[in-house]
Amino acid sequence: MDVFFLGTGAGVPAKLRNVTSIALKLLEERGTVWLFDCGEATQHQILHTSIKPRRIEKIFITHLHGDHIYGLPGLLSSRSFQGGESMVTVYGPPGIKEYIEVSLRISKSYLKYHIEIIELKEGIIFEDEQFIVEARLLEHGIPSYGYRVKEKDRPGTLLADKLQSAGVKPGPDYRKIKNGEEVILDDGTVIDPAAFVGPPQKGRIVTILGDTRVCPNAQVLAQNADLLVHEATFSADEGTLAFEYFHSTTLQAAETALNAGVKKLCLTHISSRYDRNDWKELEKEARTVFANTVVSEDFMEINVPYEQDWIKGCFD
């Protein structure tokens, strides 16, 4: 599970930051990519990465401001020319269906794959055997949603050395034991799977918020997340401006992370008023409240490890 930042700027494209788009790479988990927002030129940003548009399975739109959706029709159209044949599901606020359908119809764009468009209501919007995705309304000038992606707990690690010591040879029996099935050896020995599989791996949680002021739902979505991606359009001393424009400051994002008990905070949606020299200062501001904070940059990638890897310090 890796979070890749395709665009980290606010409002309009800038030389150092394109507008918002974030890829959640689930290549090992399900061989796919989930995209969160799709600002202008997102497909151009993808060209500089190893991400394959045909692997994009789901697109989650936080809100309908242009810097979060203007790249969507182009990406959907290009995917048809790039070998994309599998279905894509797009989630977004009411109006996203009309926006996509009108854009494609007027431009005479015909997709070679099926597209499903789901207009959001708060609550669980997706669930399968691997993941649960929850959406909640935030506080912005127009309806803006945050998403909580929760991986379900996974079976523990197979204790292969212990199995071999017990006389179990590698092969189909290993899979049965991994799946919790009892195995009987040729000599009649019964292998209890519970004794040969480590404790379950606790599922990881990634929270990605749309544009928002400080609000209760942001904290609810972020509760105990392994990674919280939170907008920080403004610096700590611009609290009044942030409130007027329905955005957050570095300190406000850090306070949400602290109160929610997250493991790591990544700030994004950075205003173009701040140049490269300012970014470290923004990071320092947030770290006065929440130490494990980083400011995102375009093409930054963050791995989200399992809990035992946190203990090893792999996510510092």
C-alpha cells in the first residue's frame, strides 16, 4: 500500500506543484490503483511515473471545484487508448455524473470500457473482502468529502520453519493451513493451523480528506489512521484567511492528526504563495503540534507498512 502524490498544489497549476491528485497504489493487494481527485494535467503527471492508467480501478472525487476534476474527462478518454478495458467506478458528490457524461458526450469521447458513476451519500460507500471505504462530508464552500480507506485484517504469517520441523512438506498443505484448514499427515498426525500461523496482521488505514475547515468529521475519518493526508493551504498565521476560504492551516491539520491519534500526517494542497524555501517552514509549524509530519511534493511516495513495521521504525 503506497500513496503517490501526482499533484499537491491548491487552486491553479504552478511550476513546482500541479493541482490535486493522489494515487493509492494497491498493486500487491489487488493489482490496481485507486485515484483520489483528478486535477488538470493529472494524466501528464502520470506519464512521468510507473502508474498505468489501465490499472486504475476506482476514482474518488472529493468535491467539484475545478482544481480537483478538470483532468478527469481527459484521463478517462486516454485510458481507452492505453489498453484500459476493465470497469472504472467513479465516486463523487452529486453533480459528478452530469459533469462526466456531458464532458464525454460533447467531446464525442467513446470509452471502450464500462464506467460506473456513484454519487455520494455519507457512510460506507464500498466494501469487499479486502477493504471498506467510508465517506463523510467536510466543511467547505461546496459539498466536499473525506475518505477513510480501511484494509480488513489479514491472516498471520505462515510459520514455515515450524511446519517443516513438524514434518509438513511445502506444497498444497501450506495453503490449506494458511487458510485455517486442518491437515492430516500420512502418519495420522493432525496439524492444527492455529499453531502454525502467526497472529493476524491488523489492516491499515489511510484517510484522504478533501478541502475543509477544521470540522468533527475530519477527526472521525482520521481516527487511528496509519496515514492522514490533510490539506494545509495556509500557514499557521493565516487562520482568518483559511476560515474565510473554507480551508485549513498547518497547525489546524496537525491538531486534527494529534486528536485523532494518527501515526503519520502528510500535508498537501499547498498554496502557490509559498515557494520551495517556505515548505520546510510549513513543515516545522505542523511539527510543533504533531512531530511525524511531512509536507508533500509532486511525485513523493509514502509507503504505509503494517503495524509490526512501525515498531521497527520503517515509517519514520
